[in-house]
Amino acid sequence: MMKYDAELFSPAMKDDVNVDKIHRPSLKYWADVRRRLWKNKLAMTGFFIIVIIVILAIVAPMFSGYTYFEQNYARINVKPDGQNLFGTDNIGRDLFTRVWVGTRYSLIIGILAAFFDFIIGVTYGGIAGMANRKVDAVMMRIAEIVYSIPYMLIVILLSVTFSSSQGISLLTMVIAMSLAGWVPMAILVRGQVLQLKENDYVMASQSIGAKKGYILKNHIIPNTLGPILVNVTLTIPRAIFSEATLSFMSLGLNPPTPSLGVLSNEGLQGLQIGLAYQVLFPALVISLLMFAFNVFGDGVRDALDPRLRK
């Protein structure tokens, strides 16, 4: 057996002063979520891209010196220069102004569609999850029927049905997207409600006479905000891309109101005669928005996942 020199070792001394000292401050859940999200470089890159694009959509048209509908027949199909940073279109309108105004409309459509998806989906899914089995079964069969129809087909049918001779209004497009896109949110919320309503704090609230609406509003929905926020962040780019697709199919907003899809559709005609810049700039903004919202949504999902906590 190996022998050790006792002089090399000494008994560990218990420090009664620091035994209960907290060496690292505790973080609340949302503070920890922000910390992990901030450390996700790709997600924060997407966030800053979104912020920059939103600022440009609000501010850039104010300082361009042009309106989005102003025509200058002396400068038709002019390539980007010092006077028109993004060039002009086939009737002399400034593309720099139209791209950022179009970005503004596309963002409004995406945010409003996500908002209405949130309201309808959370309400429908929450009621289905808290109701009895028969009501839940009927409500979910209705949701499954709506979900079985392709999303874009419903949006196109509703948009064409409620459109005027001049095109589709912004409100009509938002309503069409909301009526077609609320089902995933409802299914998500219903699943969360079914899981959470069996918890002890819900049963305790029921035992003192709390009604289902109160329990849903104050106990269950606040605990489902994580998955809901992730779904919302991914709904916005889907709505923007759907609007761009509709506009590219000539089912866009009423002229001369621009959107990124409308500008891409108009720029395609310029591409055929060698004016690629007319489609390049709106397509670039769409691509950046899709990238930014998707990587930011993925980052939010990872930050909200407690299993990834370190």
C-alpha cells in the first residue's frame, strides 16, 4: 500500500460565515430568457435586421423627396443614380420610396395577420381545451376541416370573393389570412391547456369555486406564453410571404398602393427588358425579412426551452 505524508494534508475548515452565501444571483425566468436570447448571435442578428428594416420603412420615405405615387415621365426606367437611389419604374416613380413604403405595408399585413391569428387561435383553442369532451371533439373536427384545405387556396378564394374591381384592400387581405391561418395557433393552445389544466394549482383554484374563464385567463394562458410567442414570431413571415405571393399573382393591394409583392410583380416586367434592379431591391428586402424573422423565431424558441438552460 502507498503511504502518504500526513503533513501534506489538512482538514477542511467549515466557514460558518459564508456557508449560506449566494455566490451567483438567481435569475427569474424571463430574465434568463433575455440573457440566453442575447447570447444567441444568429437570433440577435435577425433581430437587428428587423429593427433596421422597420426604421427604414418608417423614416426613409420621409427623406427621399418623393411620394410613392408621384410620376416623372422624364425619368422612366432610370437605373439607380444619385437622384433616384433605387432607380425608377416604367412610369417614372421613385423605387426607393416605393420599396420602403411597400415594406411598411407588408409589415403591417404580417403583424395584423399574426395579431388576429393570436386572438382567434388562443380564444378557440382555450375554449376547446377547457370544454367537455363532446364540445372539444366538435370544435377540433371543425378546425381539422379548415386545416385540411390548403392555406393559400383559402386566402386566394377569400381575397377574390371580397375584392373590388380595383384590387384587394389591406383589411380584406388581413381578414383572409386570419380566417385561414388561426388553426395552428388553436391546436397549439388547446394542447397546452389540456396539459396544464391537470396541474395542482388549477385544481386548487377550482376547489374554491373559480370559473373556467377565470382559470383560463389567469392561470393557464400566462403559462403558455412561451409556445405562443414562438408561433407568433413565425406567423409574421408566413403572412408577409403569402401577401408577396398573392401580389405576385396580380391579386395584390389596390393600386397605386405598393407592397413588396406588388413591386416584385412589377419588377418582373422590367427584368424581361434588362432592368433587373426593379425586381432586385424588393426581392432583397423580402429575403432579408424571411431570414431575420425565421432565425429570430428559432432563437426565441431555444431561449424559452428550459431544457436548454445552462
